[in-house]
Amino acid sequence: MSGETVRKKLTIGYDETEYVCGKNAIEVENDEGTFIVSETISNIYPEKIKRFSEGKIIFVEDGENSKRIDNYEEVCRILMEREVERNSYLTYIGGGTIGDLSGFIASTYKRGLRLKAIPTTLLSQIDSSIGGKNGINFSGVKNAIGTFRNPERIVADTDFLMKNDQIIREGMAEIIKHGFSMDYTIIETLLNNDIESVKNGDILRDLIVKNADIKASVCNQDPYELLGRRYVLNFGHTVAHGIEAISRNRITHGAAVIYGIMYEMKMSEIYGMMKYDGISIMNKLMKRYGVNKIAVSDEMLDGSLSYIMNDKKIRNGKISIPMATKPGITNMAELKIEVFKELFLKAGRMM
């Protein structure tokens, strides 16, 4: 899905949900389809959810717990009972975990439902709703079973972002990642603003469009993650995924990614690849946007390292990791496991 394609699929604005999806939409589809809706979103925005046909909604709990195989089976059972036909629409309203579950259902139920996305967090609007990856957890492993399925339409309704600044702070993690790794003008924009000016102007819309374009452009080069072109999207995530796993997701993805970016910057600095003081810029951004650095114990770091040693990016005794070099640029480093461990432990002592 190229940047141009995602712009054609992406509808963005305040309360756009009303106009493009559900029974009140201006352009009504012959078949409104089925809606998988986050229970949390339903409780916070009951008036929005009332716009959809009640008998076509399936409510699902949020978080990684939603991505259980028995949850997948239960939703498929409901679809079967309702005699939902192949090629009908499935629309999800929720964050990244709801999107993961819904995308997997859409790609497997009767070999294919048409998918629409109404991501309700900044993180999901710029990241997880784009690129087609989805999955459910199995045998204690995150996204152990999954497919690729891109939505036909993505509705980024900024109304969902306005009631809780933490939703914006969580999404800042991926925005900052894109800025440091691919487009430094994003960092300059963030440094010249704060959370209030981002929320109350056109800046938020511009950031969503720009970051969605970046994610789509990268994924378009490697749609099924076979060529290694998506490596740049993993900046900060090698460490972050370890922290998330060891904390059993008590540490949120956004907080873990912020920490992971700083940690991997420190590793890049020690390795001699980073040629600027990215960590001090990160500290300025965190202060400006009220993002607190998480506390990570030595035991948690040890556990994270053990988790990383089972990373799918390890091949032939080496691990691939994007390293910060210059503002807006990362380069892939192929590190022997021994070298990675040494860098990881040195960075831990300096964080």
C-alpha cells in the first residue's frame, strides 16, 4: 500500500465516522456489514456506537487478551449464526489489538471478508491499521498465528483522540520513531509544538497523514515482510518487545517503544554509528509532551535479553537491528550475538 494508495483509502477528520460508515453514512453500502467494537470505546463514546445497527455489532474486550484463539472462535461462531456471507464487510472500531483480531478474522472467515478500519488511537491510526499485518496470540507467543490483510478503507476519526491526552502520548512513540529513522522534519515539528498545539490545530491531521504515508511507503516495498525492507520500522522495537513481553504487557507499547528508542540509540552511540546527540533530543521531546521514562530493573533487562535471543530476526548467529546514524537516518547492522549482548549490557549500565 503506497503513500498515494493510503491517501485514497484514508479518510481523516473530526467525527468522520458518522459520514463514511454505518447506517448514517452519506454513501450507504448495500450491505452495512458487521462491526467488531471495542467494549471500552462503546462505554466512552456510546452516542457514536448508536449510529451503527445494534444487531450487527459484536463487542470485544480490549488489549492483548482479546487476541486469544477462543475469542477468534467465538466471533467466527457468531458470524456463522448470523449467516454472514463471504465478501460481506467487516468493520472494526478500536485500537491495535482489535484491529489484529479483526484483520485475522477478515482474512480467514470463509476465505475472505472485506475489511474496513476505524482505528480509535493515534497509534493505530498511523501504524497498526496500515501494512496489513494481523494476528492472534497462541501458546504464550504474541501474534504467533497471523496473515496479511489490508483494509479497503481506513477512517481516522480524530474525535476519538480528544478525551485522553495519554492516547496521543502513546501514539507519539511511533511518530518519533518515524522522525528519527526516516524524516527528521517530524522531530522539528514536534520540537516546535506541544501536546496542546498538536491537538488544537491542523498539526495533528498533518502528522497522521505524513506518518501514515511513511508506514505505507515502507510496507509497499515489502508487502509480505520477505525482503527485509521493513527493518527501518523496527527501530526501537527490538528492546521494546522484550520489555513488553517480560512485563506481561503491564508496560504499554508506546512507553516501551520510547524506552527502546533511547536504549537502541545508546547502543548505536557505543557502537560508533550515531553521529549526533539523539538522546538529548529525545529527553526534550519527552519533557515537552509529558512522557515519563519507564523504570526498568536489572532483572527486567535480563529477561528482555533472554526474550530477544529468540527473536525471529536472528539468523546464522547474527541479529539484524536498525541503528541510528544521522538525524532522520538509520542503517541496518548485522551483529554477532556476542556483540549484541555486549552492547545491550553496556547500554543498560548507562541508561
